[in-house]
Amino acid sequence: MPRKHRRRQLNENALNSQSLDELKQIFGESTDLLIRPFPGGHVVYLRTQIDQVRLEETVLERIRHGFQLDRISSAYVLPVHTFAQATQEVLDGSALLVVDGQQEAYAVRINLTEHRAIEEPSTESVIRGPRSGFTEELDLNLYLVRKRMRTPSLRVEEQIIGEITRTRVALLYEEGIVEPNLLREVRSRLQTIKIDGVLESNYIEELIQDSPFSMFPTIQNTERPDVVAGALLEGRVALLVDGTPFALVMPLTFWGALQASEDYYSHYTIATAIRWIRFTFLFISLLFPSIYVAITTFHQEMLPTNLLLSVAAAREGSPFPALVEALLMEVTFEALREAGVRLPKPVGQAVSIVGALVIGQAAVEAGIISAPMVIVVAITGIASFTIPRYNFGYAMRLLRFPIIILAGSLGLFGIVVGLMLLLIHLCGLRSFGIPYLAPLAPLSLSGLKDVLVRVPHWMMRSRPRQVGKRNLQRMPAGQRPAPPTPHAEGGGEAE
Amino acid sequence: MEKIGSFQFASLMVLFQIGSYVIFGFASSAKQDAWLVALVSTGSGLVLALLYTKLYRLHPGLDMVGVFRRSVGALLGNALGLCYVGAFVYVSGRVLRDFGTLINTFALPTTPLVVIMLLLLVVSFVGLQAGGEVISRFALFAWFVFGLFVVAQSLLLLGSDVLDFRFLLPVGHERQEILKSLVPLGITVPFGENIAFLMMYHQLQDQRDLNAVVFGSVGFAGLLLTWLNVLGVTTLGPTLYARTVYPLLTTLQQVTISDLVENLDVLVVLYIGIAAFIKITVFLYAASLGTASVFRLHDYRVVLIPLTVLVLMLATYMSQSVSEHVFIGLQWVPWVLWVPLFILIPSLVYIVGRLRGGGRPDAEETQATTTERERA
């Protein structure tokens, strides 16, 4: 787009035929740019961006007998003065009315509102809980959030990021809860972004996260409006990006990455138990193959004799050392998983059959891979699916490999070294100023009520201290349900 | 300057003090009275902790070298500071060697010693590069793991039906032996080693918690040592307990639960790895902070690489064999290094500093300005 046109006034000296030519030039004679005369002026629009029926009904029909602003029945009519404004409006789906002899043009927004239906998000499905997920349309997503938080203190700040894609990015926060420092930090990080295009929220995520080299996500992404609303209620900040159903929520802690939205929709005892299962399986998904390799290679005496005998018998036929076997199988499993995502749906079944039969049974029967290894890999694979945040699971999947190598070369000591390095890394991570392992390290006792357990809602009286310390109280005390006992009730009625 | 929260500081101190036990045990030569020695030395440890905090309160807000400089003059203070730096590096190397030898003996007999030591030192280096705050958070996290292990160890030993509390009798039967293990080793290690934390007292975020953190962690560590000693003696019996080089390991080897859980000694690697790591790292941290303070460097990380290499060299060339290593550690080092450095010099410095007017009430008020002057 030639820059010199940007600042120029439209209709300079009311020479409108010339400004129409310039508009045409800005769009480089694109075939979908239409300029159609009406009595007393011209209407300029992109055929592909507007709703033709609405153009006819709300604009053309009304100005058939000459332009009159108050006859146009559209909620969005904006006077436009510069070429930059005019082009942007046309791109956004407005019909631009250039009226002869007037200094300003009028943009009437009649854009196409095609979007897919609100569906259940496939990455974060729940058994109990709302089924609606974000779509690719920013306005629809904002509607989904606003519908859940019907308060004027929900603030939406919109900005445009991307020189070419000019993507709309909306910053959401709850005024009165959000920590001003956090908000300032997010805003200033967003302002520093200079990029040609934003096609997905990950572009933004990678440009504003705290530790660009860390594998662990310090910004949460979610497809669920209820997760966004929950985060805003805790005093966190959300970013919705036009064109993707994945919203960003920040800051994110290690423990936050292990919480699922359903934790809050199911009974707290179950939620707590399931959280612990997740913690356990997090370790299994990270360490199980390495522990197997370490024990079978270096510390066979740790196994009970009977188990040792059966493992040794199973491993007898395998030509590879346990380390090689583990790496082979893990890589194969990851490949199967990747293939399952990429393959066209009808072929998917073929892959699972090939995976189950060839990798599982045939490889063992042929004596290439030992049977215990298949079990180990299968359990590890299942364990990695218990992590609720998909991108957090990536880190675990990837870190498994260096730890397997450490275990294969140095046994349990290697695993310990790997774990210590990992823990040091995690201790040093921050997400928008908040330590990643908070509230466990550094310790904040009141924060543990939503980390190690999920206390009932009537006990969750305060917000997490790290993000919500400005307005800590979530609900007043004494909310524990205490219905009158039948006996006392009966007594009351008798009186 | 980095600030460390109270919980983190306390867990760092507790792990640090337990660290020595985990490898070589504590006062095991006192046989069934080892727990008694542990209790008594906890008492002396509290006295030492009092001395160190008093020393710190002479000039609060300063690190150890700063306190020395202000108490006995810049030249002598710096010289003393360098002595301590040297000692910390040496002890760091000793612990590294202890650890390396143990792993080499029990877990990885064919791996070269230097590889094992190098790996652990790399972890230390990475941690210190990330900073004291990160190390202290690590300690807090590690403490949960460690606590879990102590509980699990106790339960497993109870469940294995190997404990015999009659081994503890008669109480205090060899006074000579008790005294021998108490002086000088029992009173200097691990509680005298706490002097390394004098380099970090000023990093405690909430200075009002200092007493609670220091005395609480010394007391807690002492009780834990007492319990571990009781557990060890009742499992192994007094003679074997006194004779084994690695009491904790030998104790854990006795765990047998219905042929399913046995030979847990390798799991001790985790235990020991954490403890040794904390110990090495704290000493290395104290040494680099001290060097930075003596030479007025802004960031201790500048001297981290040379000091780390020095620790590795020391650990490698320190001694020819395990016996030599243990002999030097038990017979020479306590008298030559620990008694003067942990008891005599701090006491002298405290007396001199007191006479020269440190620790007055107004000293605390001018804390901020003195810190700045020291830095300038």
C-alpha cells in the first residue's frame, strides 16, 4: 500500500473522481473492489467483505433518490476523513459512501458475519460444565465472555497488531481485581510487538512470554470462555486474538497448568483426588521409561527376585540395550501420535491398527522389542494425556528423552541430576513477575488450598495472593451451608 | 541484592545441617549413645548459632566479610574473609569428594569418579548462576521430598521388623567415647558449619524472623539427627553402627517387606544427591559471595567459574583413597580448620567488635546507609 496516501485528506477540494481513482490505486485494481455510482456520489466496497443483501436493503435502497445521511438504517455509520481510515473501513467490511461535493465520506459497516457455530472445544472437553467454546470470530468470543460476566467493570481494550494482517487483539481484565502492575506489564509488552502478521495467538505468546527459551508455558491458552471468566475473577488478564479460538491467559503457574476447569465443576473430594492422580501421572509421564532403563541397566537388585526373573526372561530375546529400546519405542510412539493428528480422518483407524499390531504385538513376537518395554511406553503415553494443558504436556514429552539418556548412562544418579536441573529451572522461571512454582516455592500457605487440594467453594474465600492481592476477598465468611435439621425444623413448626 | 523468604531460608538451613549425616552419619563412633551426642551437640549448636547471630547483629545488613571489616579493620577483616573463602571452597570440595566416593562405591562402580563429581558440580553451578533465591526455592521444594523420604524410611524400617530398641541400652555407658565424638567433631559439624550462612543473613527478606529461622532450623535439624541416629542404632545395633562407613545406607539396606520392597539403598542416591547438592552449593555460594565482598565485586557470578573449577580440582586431588580421605576428615580437619574457624575466630571477632562499639542501638537505624557505604 503506497504510504503517501495514508495521511491525505479524502475529497481534497471536492475532486471526488480523483480520490476514487486514488482509492482504486491503493487497492491495486483488485477485482473484488467495486465502485458503484448512485445519484450524487459513489459507493466503494469490497465485494467479498460485505453482505450484498444488506448493502441493497440498508444503503442502496435508501439513497436511490439522492444521498441523505439520516435515511441510512445501519447501526454503524462513521464519517471518514483520510485515505487510511477509508481503506481500513473498506477492508473491515464497510461500504464507503463518497458524496459529491462533501469533505467527508461515510463508512457504513455491513460486513459479512460468517462464522462457524459455537461448538464444544475439542482440546478441553469436560463431563460436567459448559459446552461452548471460542470460535475464530473475535466479536463472538467477546460475547461469550461478556455473557458470563455481566458487569461494567469487565474492561475490554482492543488494539491492532501486525503490520499486514492488522489483527484485532482484545485485552480483557476485571477492573477492581486486577493488579495494576500486571496490567501495565502486559500492556507495555503488547506495545513493543512489531511483526508483519499474527495468524494465531501463539505469535503473541512467543513475543511476550517471560523466558523465551523455556519449554514450559508461562502463558495459558484456552478455548473455553468459562476458563477465561474464571481467570478474570482471580485477577488475571486474558488476550483474545481475532482469527483463532485460542485465548491467552496470564500469568500461568506450574500448578495452574495442572488444573482443569472441571476441577471446579465437580465435587471437591473427587477434584482433589483427581488432582493427585494428575500429579502422580505427571511424574510417571516424565520418568517411567527412565526409571525402567536405570533399573534394568544399573540397579537390577532393586527389583524383587520374581519380577527380576520375568523381566530378564522377557529381555533375553531383545538384541538392544534397554536405553536404545526405550528411545526407539518412545520415538515410535511420538511418531504414531503425530501421525494420528495429521492423518486424514478416514485413515486414522489404519494407523491405530498398524500401531497396535505392528509396534505392540509383532515387534515383541519377532523378538525385536521386549514386552515390558511396550507396557512401559503404553503407560507413559496414557500418563501424558492426563495433563490438562496440552502445551504443558509437550514439555514433559520432550524432557523425557534427555532424562532417558541420562538414566541409560548414569542410572538413578543421572535421573537425579536431570531432575535437579529441571527443578532449578522451574524455580527460576517467572510468569509476569510471579514465581512459576508459587505458592509452593516460595511458600504461601493460604495459596495451597487450590493447589494440593481443591477446597469446597465455601472455603475458597480469598483469591490467589499472587495475582489477586489487591482485592483478596472472594466471598464473605459463613457461607458454609447449614440447613436446619429436621428436628429443629419440626420444633419451629409446632410453635 | 537477592532476598530470601523465611520458609526458604529455614529449609535451606535444615537441609544443609542434615546433609553431612546423610553421607557419613553423625557421631556413629559413640555407638548406642550417638543420639545423645546429637542432642548435646544440638545444644552446643544453638550456642554457636547465638554467637553467629550476635556477630551479625554487630553490624546488621552486612555480610560476613563486611562484619569482619567493620569489627577488626579493613585489612585484617579482608584477610580473615579470604581465610573463610578458602575454607568454604575446601569443605565444598570435601563434600563433593564424599559424595562422589559414595556414588562410586554403591551405584556406579565403573563410572569414573570425576564424571560423577563434575555432574553434581554442574548442577550446583547452574543453580548458583540462577541465584541464591532460586537455590532457596529449590531447597524448599527439596525439603518436601526429603521429609517424605524420612517418613518413608521410618515407616519402612518399622514395617520390616528389624528395629530393636534394646540396642539403645545402656544409655551413656562409655563416657570417654561420647566425649571423643563430641569434641571437636560433634560441636563443629554440622552446626559450626552454619557460619557459612553468616554470608547470607542479610539476604533474609524479613529480618525480624532471623532468630526464629536460625534457632528453629538448628533445633529442628538437631532433633531430626537424633531420630535418625536412634533409627540407625536400633536397626543395626551399636557395634555395626559404629563400624560402618555409611550408616544411613547400611540402615536402609535392612528394609525388607515381604520380599517386595528391598535393596532400597540405591534410592538413597536421591536422598544423598539432594543433601550433598545443598551442602556443596551453600558452601560455594558463601565462598563466591565472600570473594565478591573482599574484592568489592558487584556480582558474585564473576568468580563462580574459577571457584567451581577449584572445587573440582580440590575434590579430585584431595586424597588418594577413601581411607585417607576419611582419616584426614576425622582427625586433622576438625582441629586444624573447624575449631579455629567456627569457634575461636568468631568469638574473638565478636569481642573485638563489641569493644569497638558495634551492635549499638543506632547501628540498626543506620543500616541502610552503612550498607551503601560498604558497597561504595
